[in-house]
Amino acid sequence: MTENRIELLKQKIRDAFHHSYLSEQIGSIPLDDRKILFLSSLMDKTGLPGDEKEKYIVASMLVQIALDAHEHVSGDSRNPLVKWQQLTVLAGDFYSALFYQMLSRIPNIPLINAMAGCVKSVNEAKVSIYSRDFSGVEDFFKKMEFVETALFQRLARFFGLEEWRELARTWLFFNKLQKERDLFSRFLRHSVKPSRGGTDHQEEKENERIIDGYIRKYKAGLETAVKNMSGLDERMRSEIISQLQVQV
């Protein structure tokens, strides 16, 4: 797999979801290269024709973009950015509709049902997180992992590629933890870890220690998953190995 192929897929995804008004109001939508790389590598193992693989990749990223769009919405109606929040919800619904439209052209009713069920479960997990409905740190991270990786795990299961499920779980959440370490720390401070009477600095350091422990945990899981993978393409293997070399 080449860098050029990833860029071509990114352009097809952008072409699929581009809407001039939404783009003007909420800005550009970032695309995760590693998720696209995962989907592309996964689809290469399915034996599907090239045009079908491409449609599945674009449709799956539309779903993920829709889920990510809803992440930015606050439940506080007094927020002065409420118009932007409403537009973000609209954008999420718009991308979801594009996903179903694209899959209807294949068509694949079992996959549509599987993806729809996955979206429902992810949104339920999000509601649980935003309402602080978790029993502690471990439950919080378990739900965050599900939100980040469930869609990709479901695709791997649908196509009977079980070893790719574990790769999705470990790699994609490892990415999330690395990229958003500070955000996780703030969330822990305000929503999960009760005050222990220490200073803000001490609590911040404790939360960083917890997050770094989870990063090491998922890093170890990813190392095992890669060792157990057969036929992993060189581009993806190289990407993961270079990432694993980063010290935690």
C-alpha cells in the first residue's frame, strides 16, 4: 500500500461528504490516516472487487465522521455556541445518511444492519460517558475504548477476520490515548477520580500516571496483536512498529 493510495481515499471521502454550507459553518473535518489505513488493509483481505472495497471504506469513514461530529456537542443549551452545536448535530446526521445511501448502492443488507446496530451501541456508550455513568476509571476506559474502536471491530467480525478485531481494539485506542493524553487527564480530574485532598498539581500528576499506565497496557496488547497477525501489509506493519518505538 502506498501513501498515494491513502491520499486518493481521503479525497474520495472528502468528495462524498462535502457540503458547502456545513463546511463554511463548522470548518473542515479532519480525517484519521491510521483509520483509513486500517480499513484499506482490512478490505484487502476480504477478496472483494476494488470498487466495492472502496465503497466500504468511504461508507465506514462517513459513519465514523458522523460519530465524531456528535462528540463536539454540549448538553448546555445556554452555551453561546449553541448554533454551532446544532449544526454539528445536523452534520452528523447528514454524514450518517450518506453512509446508508452509499451502502444501498452495493447493496448489503446484513452489513447495513450490523453497522446500524454498532452505531446504536456506540451512541449509548457515549451517553453513558457524558452522563458520568461509569463505576470508576477502569469502566471509563473500557467505554472509551468501545466508542473509539467498535465500528472497526464490527467490520472485522462481519468479514470473518477475527485477528483484525484485536488489532483494531489495541491499535486504534492506543492512537487515541497518545493523541489525547491531556484531554483524558482533564476528564479524569473532573469526572472520574474523586478529590483526595491533594493539590491540583498532585492530582494532575496522578491522572497522568494512570493514563500512562493504560498507554503501556495497550502498547503491550498491540505488540502481541502484531506478532499474531498473518499477512499484514508492509505499510501498516511499518506504521505500527514505528509507533511502538516511541517511549512511554
